[in-house]
Amino acid sequence: ISIGAEETYLFPSLHYTFDWTDTVKLRAAYVSGAARPSFSDLRSTVSIIDPTQAISGGNPALKPERAQGIDLSAEWYFGEAALLSAGYFYRDVKDVIFDATEVVADDRFNFNGVNRRGYTYSTVLNGGDGYLQGLELAWYQPFTFLPGLWSGFGAQASLTFLDGEFDVSPTRSSQFPGTSDTILTGSIFYEKAGWSLRASYQRRSDWLDELSPGAAGDLFWNAVERVDFSGRYQLSDNWSLYMDINNITNEKGLRYQGTEAQPYELESFGRRYLFGVRATY
């Protein structure tokens, strides 16, 4: 197979920043760009696994995914190293690149005497036009107003809302894979006297993982919550101790097909503990 393409794109952008007051900064931007498919996505070969009846391959006819839109944000620096911000973005997207799974309905993969009709075929496709928009609210504040060692405490949090869809085919539209409607994060930290401690929380709502020819066959990941902890202590200029505890609540990952009533995969990796000593010279 031999496929070639030569195209020229122009990606203008315009950025504007305005200091409303000494502590309030406003930003606006028009941006455009493209995401080219990777070489692995463009490969013209397939891998066939007969025991599991699965086929995966690339798509040498993929086109770059293009987008243009606006960014708006407001930032309020209301204290020493403290920030309260709100940001909004909107993108028009063309030729959306997405992972797709379908059931083989013809004999294109039949050879060596094996009938592969009914196998699951995974590849990468271009969709049509779409849009994606989001709003993020963020807060970060070290508690420097507290006395003594207490001034090392601080907190940060963010809340993100996402919305968007694109044309999978002339008769079907879908949300963007990998995007949750809401994402909530928060952490409490301590930074003082050589200590760096942080407890973090994250929750994201369900998100689309893989598309199929029919919406009933789409694969989703269920909403997930995670709690992690990290600790550092600086023994000297060159030596430090560290400790990480991930997935403290032993969260499991559930992937389902169409609805939660049809579980497809359940995975669990348990808690992970990491301790060590670090030397820097």
C-alpha cells in the first residue's frame, strides 16, 4: 500500500492580558492548532489474536484533528501566594480522531483457512465536526496568616465542568472519549521546616472509553474516587526521605458496556506504598 498527502495549515492566535487592579488579572485568547495522528495510528498492518478473536490495526488514511476557539480567564491574587481563578474555553473541532471497535462482518481477514467474521476489530478513525467546552474554578492558599509552625499548612481545590460532542458518522454523535462531565480535586498540604506533606483527593464522573458502531456497545469507565498521600523530609542539602501511598481507599475500576447493568471489566491494583532515600549532588 502506498498513500501520500501534502497539506499546508495556518494556525493564527491572539492573546490579550489586562490588569484590572493590582491583584486581579484578566486574560483572553483566540487559538488554533492541529493534532497529527501518531505513526502507530497510521500503520497499515494489523495484529490478529485468534484465541481471543481480536484484531487491532492502524489507519493510514487518518487526517489531522484541527481545532480553533477561545480561552477566557480571571485571576484574583487575594493574599500572599494565594489565588482564586475561573477559566472558560470553547473549541470547534474538525476531523476528530478517536479509537473505535467494531465486529468484522466481511471476509477481509480470512486467510490460512480461518474464518474471522465476528472477530472484534479495534482501530483509529476520523469523525466529523464537534465542539468541546469547559469551565474550571480553582483555589490555592497557603495559610501564612497562622502563627508559628501552623503557617506551613495550606489547601487547594478545583472543580471542572466539561461538555461536548462530535459526529461519529452522518447518523450518530457522541461525547468525546476520555472526558468526564465533572472533575473535583482537593488537597491539604504542609510545607515548613524541611517537611513537605500532602493528602490529595480526586473524583471524576463516568467517561467514555471506546466507541462501537452502535451506542449500546460503547465502553465506559465508571466514576472513580482516589485518595493519595505523599511525604518528604529534607535531612540536609543533599539527602531527603520520601514516602508515597497511592489509592488509600483501594478504589476499583469498573468498565461497562452501554449501561452499568452490563459490566465489561473490573480491575483492582490495591494500595501502593513507596518509601526511599534520595541523594542529590
